[in-house]
Amino acid sequence: TAPDPTILTLQDVPTYITWENHQPSTHILPWDPTILNAIPKSGGVATVVHLHGGIDEPQSDGSPFAWFTADFNQTGPAWTTPTYTYLNDLQPPGIIFYHDHALGKTRVNLIAGLFWGYLITDPATESRLNLLSGSFDCLVMIFDHSFNEDASVYLNYTGVNPQWQPKYFGNAIIVHGKVWPFMNVQPRKYRFRIAS
């Protein structure tokens, strides 16, 4: 599915996440075999989670070499633990995001939908600033995709190697996994936390 779940956390309260890999046995997109890659010896799709912009301990940072396959059957040379600890203490409140960071597969894993928002909140500060909350506080993650006629993800390519594409620009805007969405709103103020 795309996107992955939004993770809501509190500043100064540690969050413990055991990441799981539910990828199919082969990747849904072509990937570049000419660059250094996380290639499991017994098959499966390698993934590892990196909290982009997070201030974390090395074992919870999602090194490209800390990848793992389904059920942790195979792991990369830097893999140490299935459970990551995010202290949320040095990080200011706000929206950052987590994404796949597997060696050589980050690009195709992100296009496949392995990313989403990580929200650190400080209720006391938000209350003091009288910020909107509840259904009027909207996290908006915007990304682009292109699709084939059968609705599968289209990955165009350039250059000599058919798997290589230096940049990805989709022709459809996606918000929360929906193409060109529409939101019914009330005539009032909203708080939008936008990440792209």
C-alpha cells in the first residue's frame, strides 16, 4: 500500500518500532543491477527504514547496509536489531518522514510506496500557541506517480541501462495514496502540515 501509516509521537517520549518487511518475493519495479545493491542470496526484497531528518542512535538510523528481508530471514552486514528506538528528545516538534533506505534500492522502493510521515508533537506548546487540532489539523503528504493503463506503477527510464532513471517525475499528483484527491472543508481555518 502507499502510503505507509503515519506515526504520531510526543516530544521527549521514546517511540519503539519493530519494522516488518511484507514485500513480495521479487520487486514490483525494475532496479539497476549495475550499482552496489542489497541483494539477498535466497531471494526476497531488501528494505530498511530511515527516519529522514531524525536525530537517532546509529543502530536505529536505517543504514543502507542494515537491510532485512521478510521475517528477518536475511539481513545486511550492518543489521543489529529489528526494533528501532526513536528518542524524540533532540528533535523539535514537526513533521519529518520515514522511508526505505536499502542499498541501491531506495529509489525504486520509494516509488513503490515505502515512505510516510512521522509527526512529533508537543501538546503544551501547541495549546499555548492555540494551534488547531483534531479533524482541523491535517497532515498532507504529496508525491507524484505515473501509472500504466492497468493502474500499476509506471517507471520510465533513460540512458543505456533500462533500469536507470536519474530523476522521477510522475504525471499524477498523489495525496494520501489517492490520485488528484478532493477534500470537503468547512468555511473555517485549517492547519495543514505539508510534506512532499
